[in-house]
Amino acid sequence: MLMRTIFLAIVALLASFAAPVSGATSADQILQATRGFVEQWAKDQSEQGYEIIFEVGHIDSRVSLAECDQPLETSFTGDPLQTNRPSVQVSCSGERPWRMYVGTSLEIHGPALVAARPLARGERLTEKLVSTQSVQLNASRKGALTKPENIAGMMMRRPVSTGTVITPDLLEAPNAVERGDHVIIEAKARTFSISSRGKALADAAIGEQVLVENLSSSRTIKGTVVADGRVEIPM
């Protein structure tokens, strides 16, 4: 009798592991939420002229998480334009919160700027030196530039061949001041500013810091280049 009782208890315990948990969030539900999110995102992108090709990864069918008393929340964990394998976070913010990550394979095809001819290092770009072609925008983490106005006046950091996708890392801003240039030094406070003449002691682009010599006092000071021939110093 004792052995029969132990046997029945073991059978009941094993059955409890094998049976699905009532009210749990299943792997299928998580996959459905992921697929629905990516499909809607792809539809939104197609309306903006992009072509999206995607696959949703697999989840172990034995996965079972707490039942969620709210709609499942979904979002990309990173920028899909910078990776072809973004993860989707599926989460529950209900009384028993949890989160899970589902891998995807994603291709985004759309118009981007490419070199219309071989470009040399240091060459200053104009709209005539680039053309627009359909490329895979998320083929690398470097990103791709899509608007001609974003490259106008920029310089090539290194040479590229015809058809190369123009990415931000290929470009650098031209110098706004060069060593020996006479510049306007503007010392700014909240309510007033004072301007004086100076001389740049190094090359610098807009947004970079540079040493300048004040021609009136012969003092060397550091400021930030804010425009061609203008250096700003906070007071």
C-alpha cells in the first residue's frame, strides 16, 4: 500500500511538469507578439519607400512565463538601421513583470548616397559628386547618408571608388580656421559679449577647440570655433 501511494505521488508530480501551466504566457504568444510588431514596423517603413525583408528567430517551445494581465509590449533594443540582426524585447509590465529577447534577421533596402565617381582623400563634396541608389541600409553599423544636403561642403576622410555608399565615418568637416588666420574672438556672458581680434595657432573645424592669440593683449587663450573665422570663449 505504501509503495502504491509513493508511485501515484511520483506519477502526479511528473504529470504536473508535463502539463501546460494554466494562464501562462507561452512561446507561441511571445513569437506572435514579436512577429506582429516587426510586421507593423515593416509596413510603416514600406510606406516611406523602404523594402523590408525579415525573419523572426526561434524560441524553445517549452518556454512558459507568467500570465500577463496587460497587452505584451514590444520594441527594438537598438537601431535597426545599424544592424541586420536586431533583437526585439517582449515584456510584461503587469503585476508579475518579465521581459524576454527574441532575435530577428532584418534587411532594410532603400535609397542612399553613393559616390558617382572615384573620390580622393580631402576632396570637398558637392551634390554632383554623389548619386542615389537603392542599397541595404543596415548592412553595417556605419549607417548610410540619404540626403545630399547632409554632405554638402564636407571633405572625404579617405579615397573611395565609384558606387561606394557614403557613410558618416567617410566624411570630415573642413577647417573653419587655419593656423595663422586672423579671427574674431568673442567672449560671451549671459547679458553681454566682448569682441576682439586674434590669430589662430592651429587648424580647427566648427565645434572644435583651438588656441588663439589675442592680438591686443598677446595672451594665448582656448576657445571653440563657432563659424568660419569666429572663436567663442565663455566668460
